[in-house]
Amino acid sequence: MTLIEYFDKDTIKNILAVLTLKPQRVVYLYDSAITDMKYFDALRKCFRKHIKNIELVSIPVDINSVQDIYEKTYDVIKKYNDCAMEMTGGSELMMIAGHRAGYESGIKMYHTDIAAGKIKDINDPQFSMDTAVLTLDDFIDAKGAAFVGKSHREPEERNFDSILEMCRYIFRNLRDWAYTCGYIQAAGTVMGEGLHFSANIPFLHKDGRRYRPDKKMLEVFQKNGFIRDLSVSSDRASFTYCYPEARTYMSTYGLWLEMFVFINAKRMGKFSDVKLGAMIDWDAYDDVHTVGNEIDVILMENSIPVFISCKLRGISTPDLNELYIQRKRLGGWFSKGVIVTSGDDKIKNTGTFKKAQEFGIIVMDRKDIKSRDFGERLFEAVSGQDIVAMKWRRV
């Protein structure tokens, strides 16, 4: 089968039907103003992971000419046998011209209801097919981007319980955690790479500030298996990290919230491709590995990418802008954004929270992260968001 598609700036519209119907050939009619053929190199890479010998053809059209779009679509139908057309992407004029060419030729014409995960036959209301389940790699490949590592190594499953227990204590005692993390960071600037820690209390940093840890916080770290051999006196603290990652955890203030969200999302078993600290190179074809974005947590919910920003503090408008741009860049309109914060913007209905609602960004705040059912709350918030209605928000 040859599948005719109209190229769209929303990634999911370009790939979902192809990966569902699995044609031998896909023909894209695209706006002749597009001069960068990397778009189609990226799509080819995406498809060949699933359809090994697929042929991809791209044909430019005058996007403002119904006649040109019609004639070139009609020519494709006559050139290739057993054609079908999928009419979800492209412009309004492409839809008009494409339907005319398809109707006159009597070929199958499909439309994809992305939100419902169904492909439907325009002329047969009884026909319905479940769409393929997309992965984050499908989106990244189709966008011409690439994962270039992770800012943090994902925790091992055997450490999930101890990390969550530590998270709950930290979230209840953020000021003590700030003091302790600041102390470990400051002392760490003059220490080696080993697992043993020993520093004066207070520690006088070269910035002129004196740093002190919270003794109870260190004791809880030991209780939960991150450090051992803890000794805290009036003028010195020493301990040994139980494993290398523990050193990173205890010297990175906001990482605990990222791990908390990651672990809860993984344990739900209802999300796919849950990634922590993913770094993305937005142009994988320029031979330069440049990290354009680091995204705290990414997951997939029914073929829709969900971008989660974690802030172990209150949130601001720049935080919302950054998240909005990230999700639009990869997923277009068919993506979701969540910001998880230790602040109380949702509780107090602040101006920042209202701005998040305008952007279609889900906010989960202090009350949510202190709950015992955070994973369920996250799933309900994400799955309950209507991405179709989001298209009509005033932003």
C-alpha cells in the first residue's frame, strides 16, 4: 500500500498513521517553502525502525493553490497502485484538494482521532482501528533530534523505597535540607572524589559564608542507607557515602523532587518510557552534540509525550514559559506539561497558577508531593486533561 500524507508541523500527525497502517511506501506532499530536507531524513529514520524497507517520497506543492495540490495528489494516486490517503495533517486547502482527488479516484481516505487513539475511514463510519503506541524515541527520531545522555543516572529499583522515604522527610524539612545541602556542596569544593566526607562545622567557604548542616537531617540520611559511620560534633562532621550516587543525591538540592516524580511515575505502571534528566540535542544531523534542553522527567501517556518540570521551590512565569516551549517544540499541540513545585501556588490560587492554567500546564504543589498517593494524583491529572480543548485556550 502507498499512503499519502500531508506534511504537518505537529510531529504526531506525521507519524502516527504511518506507524499504525505500516505501508510499503509513504508520500508526503509538503509546502514548497520548506527547503530543509532533514525533516524527511528524520521521518525516514523513525519509520525504518518499525518498517524496515519503507520508501519515503516527498513532493512540494504550492500551499496556496488548491489546483496545484489537487493535481499533484491526483498524479500520485495514478502513479502508484493501491493508494490510501490519511487526512489529519496539513493545511485547510490541502484537506479540500486532497478530498477531491481521493473522492474522484475512489481510494480509501482515513482520519486519525489522536486524542481517542483511533483511525477512522471517512466514508465508512463503522470502520475504526486502534492507533499504534508511540515511544519517546519515535518522537525524537521524527523531530530530527537525539537523546545525548542524562544529567543524572536513574536510581536503581532496589533504592526506590529508601529514596522515597528520604524525599518525604526532606519535603517536610526544606529549610534544614537547604542548610545541609549547602554545607555538603561548600565542603565538597575542597574534597577529593572519594566516598569519605569530613569537614569543619561551620565550614568557611571562599565566598565568605559559613555553612552548617542539620544533625537530624544527616541522621535520617544514615537511617535510610545513604551514609554510614556518621560522626557529628560541635566542630566537625564526618561520614562515608554508601555508594557513589549517594554523593550526588546529597549535594544536589532539587534532585530529590525529580527522583520522587520519576519513581512514582515508574511505579504506577500506567506510563511508558519514563525518563529522568533527559538531555536533548535538537539537531542530530549537524554533527555537533549541543544540548538544547534538559528535561527533568519525560513520560508517555497513550502516545502523548508529557514533560514534567520539578522545582523544589515556588514557581515563576519564566518556569512556565520554559516548559511551554519545551513541550510545544517536541510534541506540538499534542503534548502535555506538568510543573511540580514545593510551593503553594495552587493552594493559594496565585497569579502564576492562573497563568499556568492559561498555558494548559498542570500544577502539582506542596499538598500533592506530601501526599501518600502522589502517583495516582499525577496519573489522574495527566490522563484527565483534554488536549483537544487545550488547542482553544487563549495564550
